[in-house]
Amino acid sequence: MATEIPIETSLLGREVMLNLMISAQYPVQDDPVARFSEQLEQTRFARDHGFDGVIATQHYLAYPFQYLHPLAILARLVPETGDMRIATGISLSALAHPVDLAEQLATVDIMSNGRLSVGVGLGYRDLEFAAFGLGKKGRLKRYLDNIDLMRQLWTSDRVTADLDHARLDDVPIALRPVQRPHPPLSMAAHSKTAIERTAKMGIPWAAAAAHVDGDYFRQQVDIFRRACTTYGNEGLPMIVGHELYVASTEEAALDVVRRSLAVKYAAYQQWGQDTVLPESQSFDKEFEELRKGRFIIGDPATCARQLQTLIDDVQPAQLTLRMNWPGMTRDELMSGLELFVNEVMPQVPALRPTA
């Protein structure tokens, strides 16, 4: 059964929580200081225009991108976010030491007065595991052990652990997060086995809808729902992440994403992000073929229609949208956000504020 965790709800009473993914990854030739200032502007815009949360992602040694660390980003965003939630999406916890990560996350939860959510993921890049002196063999056990130990560190008065990478002998614990028993958790999962594991553990699934086509994603959702029923965790929340860009016309939107989103997924393919997926879902395709049924790109009416269909079909508790990618200009970023707020959100009943 699911461990009791805080329930996240929309600040504005909407049916589905709406989060904005802060994509702090910049082409190697860009000025990161200038780019991060754009991220701050983006965050303030989200705060002032009805978003419920902001999400920061993680990768190490992410050439050809400069990739800022999510916990440092979230700590900086605390005074910019008002009442919005802040979240990791996803923290590569198999690479971390559980004591260090648990205390860093507790620190950010304290700094934000209990507004942190924690998305965790296994990781898949050989380069990242090698850089930390870890082999990919055994990463699943380390990942699950880390999650279990972090929970203990957040909830227990004293902790004992005898792991290959962490040993504690009845250690008293003083540093705790604000939220009780701990910040809400979610787990990334792509394969059938990983999705079923998430359901079995009673932890909400952080689903990357755009990493597969629409039909295959709905099959993944069915796997998750059936597994929740099997393991007695019916109603377990699902957090759906998606790629979206809106412009006045479809062609204008495509002009932007061909120079940005296409580059991002080419990097994903080079990193091997799609290796856990069936061959039919490979990213090794021309962008025009890859985008079909996978990304939400177009004019306001098209984006609104596709969003509402997604919500109707999969009934997520939360929707996390990424609307900027490496190579976009500040004007393209803000134009897409403004059009989304002014012309897409009002057309999607589940995203309309009620409070």
C-alpha cells in the first residue's frame, strides 16, 4: 500500500495541477548568466499567471548543453515562486549518496517552507555512472535502497543502515523536512517493469508522455492503472510531463521547435535515452516523423484540443509542460508562454482556475 504522503492540490482549485518545467540547459556557446536570468523571468511569469509549480531537471556532463544543477536552481527560485510548489524532475538519485541527497532536499524544503516535491529517477547514461565511479550493474538496488534510506532519514528519530555505500549505526537524526512525513515523491519510469514497480511501491508515476507516441503512452497508462489495482493502490496519482509550444500558426510554431526541440531529442538519442523503449519508439528518426503523435505543437486551438484530449484520456493529477529548449530566444520563449496563458488555458476546462 502507498506510504502516507502530503497531497498536492492546485493553488487555484483547478481539476489538474499545472506545472512549468524550467529548462536550465543552454547551448555550450551561450552566456549562462543571461540565460538563467531568462529562467527567472519565466518563473515570475508562471507565478503571476496561474501555474501551480515549477520543475527543475537534472543531468551531469551534458554536452552539448550547459546543464545547471536542479537543487541550486530550486533554492534560488524560492523567493521568486510565491506559493507555487517547486520540484525536482527528475533527481538522479541512483548517482547520489542518500545521506547527502536527503539533507539537501530537506534543506530546500525548509527554505521553501514546505513547498518541495521530489521526483526521482534511475538514470541511464553510462557516462554519468562512470563519472561517479559507479557501474550500471546494481544501479536498481542502489536506487531503491537510496529511496528507502532517504525516507528513513526524513521520518525516523534514529537510523541504522548497512549498505555497500552507506553505513549508519543507530545515528540520531535532527534535520527534517517541513512536510510530514516527508515531501511528496514521484518516480520516473519508461519500461513496463519500471512502471509496475512504481505502482507496487505506491509512489506516483512521473510519466514522460512525449518520449513515446500517443498510442503507446496510453498503453503505458493502462499498465500503470492495472498494476495499481493489482497492488491495492487504486487512485495513485500520475504526473504527466509533456513538450508543448504554441504560436499564432502551426508553421510559426514548427519554425521554432525545428531549431530547438529537435536538437534536444537528437541529444537524447545520442545519450541512449530511448534504449529502454521498443524499437518503434526510437528517437532515431527525422524530426518530422518523430513529432507526429508525440509533441503538442501548433496554434492555440490545436494545442488546446490536444491537451484536453490528453487529460480526458489519461486523467493525470498533474500536468508538467516544458515550453522551452536549447536554442530558443528569450522572445520566442516568452511569446509562447503568453500565448499559452491567454489563448490555450481558457480553452481547456481542466486548466481553468476555480478559486
